[in-house]
Amino acid sequence: MLKIEKLTVEVAGKVLLRDLDLEVKKGHTNILFGPNGAGKSALMRTIMGFSGYKVISGRILFNGEELAELSVDERAKRGIGIMMQRPPDISGVRLRELIKATSRGRIEPEALAKTLDLKPFLDRDVNVGFSGGEIKRSELLQLAAQDPAFFLLDEPESGVDLVSIGQIGKLIRKMLSAGIKCPGERYEKGKSALIITHTGQILDYVRADRGYILCEGRIMCSGNPLELLDEIKSRGYEECIRCKLKS
Ligand SMILES: Nc1ncnc2c1ncn2[C@@H]1O[C@H](COP(=O)(O)OP(=O)(O)OP(=O)(O)O)[C@@H](O)[C@H]1O
Ligand SMILES: [Mg+2]
């Protein structure tokens, strides 16, 4: 569904991603690991088409279509949705209005907000004054409303308390397996996702198919995500780089 081939990306005159290959098959969930500053968020922002992320070479294909010439909203219309690591505050726009717009009127904001305990937030400006955990839930609510076919989730569990992680994890699992149920609508089963995690906590809730390790803008290796996580925990990212250099 998503195929990235030999992608090199530059931001502010600096190469952040180099010769990167990555693939997510339809219905699969892949995990992206990597140390701080490795380029993980930059990759997601490039896939989404945010400005400033300049593709120097290589290409990104979504359902066989090259994304290069498409704007952010065209990519969203193709079915890509993003949960950002640090989304902006949007003063003057109430969460309720955003939910109505992104769901194209097919979702009742109250009902959806109830699942994430966000009802009291519907009439507040998006993310303004929200706590870290509330922002994550608000992001997820917006994604649930958009109901994309492909999810880019940038550290969905970071800054979230232990109880809310369960709530968020279960909702992500539900969204990936069948979408949010809406009266009179049928959902295509098995959405796809690329999820960034440092702790791997999301893996307690979501069955992941493949993991990738990104260091210094390059993919070091890929494989079983739980095994990769164990390796990272026991040997660290330095060992990934050493191992790659040896090969
Ligand atoms: N617009 C920008 N201008 C200049 N440098 C940038 C820009 N965007 C990203 N960078 C730099 O690129 C590097 C990779 O950033 P990125 O946000 O992708 O890291 P990350 O892997 O997501 O790290 P973390 O785990 O801390 O979130 C960082 O050194 C960052 O400062
Ligand atoms: Mg990041």
C-alpha cells in the first residue's frame, strides 16, 4: 500500500533521510524505531507532504500512485491520516467543528468523543490549553473522524498516563481492524499503519507485522518488531549502527 524507494530528503539544506526503503502492505501494521533525532517524524512529515521536506531523490508510492506532486490535502483525500508527535494549537477552531469537517458530517461528534472521554473538550479550541495526554486523545479523535485507510502514528503513547494508554491502544486497535462503527456504513476491514514508538507500549494492543530501525536517517535493519525491540533494549542503537557498518 505504501512503498518508499531509495528516498533521500533534505530539510533546511541538510540531508535528513538517505536512500531509505520501506514498505507497508495493505492491512499490515509496521513499526518504526529509532533514537531521538534519527529522522522518524521527518519521514512521516515527508509522506504527508508537509512543506520544507524536499525529496532529493527516490519516490513514495501510495496504492501505486506517486505522491510527489500531491498536496497535503490531496494525500489526505487518498486515505492517509497522521497523528502528529506535537500537533499545533488551532485558536478559533472548536474541536467539534473540526470533527464535523473531517468526518464529512457522517459522524456525530458527541458519540465519538464519548469513547475517548473528550466530550467536555468539543467546545474548546483545538489543543489550546490541552494537557499532553489530552492532545494525544484529541489527535486520535480527529483521526477516527477522518477514518483514513492508512495511519501514520507518531508516538501515540508518549506523555500518556498508564490508564489512558489502554484506552488509546484499544481505540487504535479498533480503528486498524475495522474502523469506527457508524450506523448504516460498512467499513473495509484491515487498515494499514506505520507507527513510531520508543517504548513499544503500543505493541501490547496492536499486532505489528514488521519493524524497522532508523538511525541517522538510514534504515539499519528490519524484522520482527518484538525481536527488534528486545535487541534495542539489550544492546542499544549504537550496536545497530555497528552491525550495519559490518554488513
Ligand atoms: N524543519 C527543520 N529544520 C531544521 N532541522 C530539522 C527540521 N525538521 C527536522 N529537523 C532536524 O532533523 C532531525 C530529525 O528530526 P525528527 O523530528 O525527524 O527526529 P525523530 O527521529 O522524530 O526524533 P524524536 O524521537 O526525538 O521525535 C533533528 O535533528 C531535527 O532537529
Ligand atoms: Mg519524532
